[in-house]
Amino acid sequence: MDLDRSALQQRVNELYRGDHADLGVAGTHRMLDDARRWDLSQPLADGGVLTFAHVGVADCGLHVAAAVNACLDSGADTVLAISVLHAFTEEMEAARRDVAAGGSPSDHDTWGIQGPGLEFRDEWRGDHSMRSLRHFWAAETERRGIADRRLIERYPYLAGGSPGDLPNIEETAAIAADAVIVATGDQFHHGIGYGTPAEEALDPEPEGLRAAGASMQRGIELIEHGDYWGYNQHCVAAKSDDRDVGQLYRFLRGPLKGTLLDIAYSDSTKLYDQPAPTWAAGGFILFEVAS
């Protein structure tokens, strides 16, 4: 399938803007209140990591809201939010494919960690992955009257099994030392629009989500073992966009023990103008510091 990456990026961002506008203030507050079914502030304060999806807002917003609540309830002054950086240019896609095939990340200008305040590339500005986190963060800090917390976004690209070598890793590690960490990733893209042969494509419920859960659990195990390259290649096979994110937070936090709390998924047929089944899923995953 030929993919106009620039047009796709524009469609995705427009979709997010519309979804957040549809929620409004009241709907956003309701979701933040409903997300209090989870209290994950202490594991974050103790050095853990909480990951959430960035699929459709209606589908994963509850998990994003729970992450915001956990961050604010943790009492931490700083939140480090580690985000997927999507390959919305041919340069980025070619680099990603080369590294997955064994090429050196340092051969590519896109290798490194991006984000606000860094004198480095700025592809992060057009990415959609952190839009929902910003939305719920702004709403809840305003509602609580909080003005002294920092939300710092960082976007790794081309970790390639060696996250400790990423340009700007020292700056990110310094932030992480005094911050709680949340991250976003959609660990399972599946179906015709994502290149799955029609005869192998699964509807999300029930078979597809079982496959997604099993794949996410395998990813959790690789992160637990600190198998960076294994995780990179697992993400390639699973069509997961989490490959750089997972490697980075595992490097920053060290040994972790993961629990898959929930899964969110969204239909992507309209987004890609492809037949069903075409869908993406992301895990709501708590990683606690391993004892």
C-alpha cells in the first residue's frame, strides 16, 4: 500500500483535535474522575513507569487520564513523558527499516532524542502521540489550581538495541533522576491496512485482542530481561511503535516488573481508507521497580 505520510499525519492530528473538542471541559473532567478506579501514584513515586496507548481518545482516554492522576497524586515536581516518534517522513521510515535490518543508528541524522528545549531535530512538533496527555494534564492542573509541576516530553528515535548511546541521553537521564515517568505506545497494529494478509487478519474481538495481549506480554518479558535488541525486533514483528520508547525507559529505570492492566484499541479503517479488519491496540501497563 502506497502511503502519503504527510497526509496521514494531518488526518491524525485533525482527528485528535476533533475528539478533544467533542469531549469538552465537562467530558474531560468526567473521564479524569472515572479514571480514579486506578490509583497508581505510589508505584510511580517509587520509580516505576506507567504506559498508555495513543489510539482514539474515546478508546484510550481513560488510561491517559489515569496516568495524569497518578503523576499529580505522586507529589513529584517533574514528569518525564516518553513518547513514540512516528515515521511521518520517508527519511525516518528508511532509517527505521535500516536499523531493524542491522544497520547502525548513527548512520542516520534522525538518531537521537528530540523534545522541547533541545537544540536538535523538531519532528516531534508534528507528532500526535502526546496530544491526549497534554489535554488531560492541562484540564486537571487547571481544575486543581496546580501551576508548579513540569511536564517534559522526550521522543527517542533509533535506539537500535543501545538506548544508552542515543544523542541527548545524558540530558534525559538527568531529568529522569528526579522525575516520575510515563510513556505512550501502541504495541499492536493489525489487519489489512497494516499489511496483514486478508486470510490472516483477525477481528479485534475476541481473537484479535487475545493475540494482542499475548504479544504485549511477550514485550513485557523482554523489557523485564533488559533485552533491548530483542525488544526492538519483537516490535518490528508485532508492528509496534513502542520499540524506542520501551528501550529508553528500561535503560533509565533499570530492572522492572510489568503488569498488563488493560488494553485499548481503535478501528483504523477510515484513517487508512482500508477494509476491516484494520485496527491498532495499546497496553495500559504498569512497570514497578523489580525487587
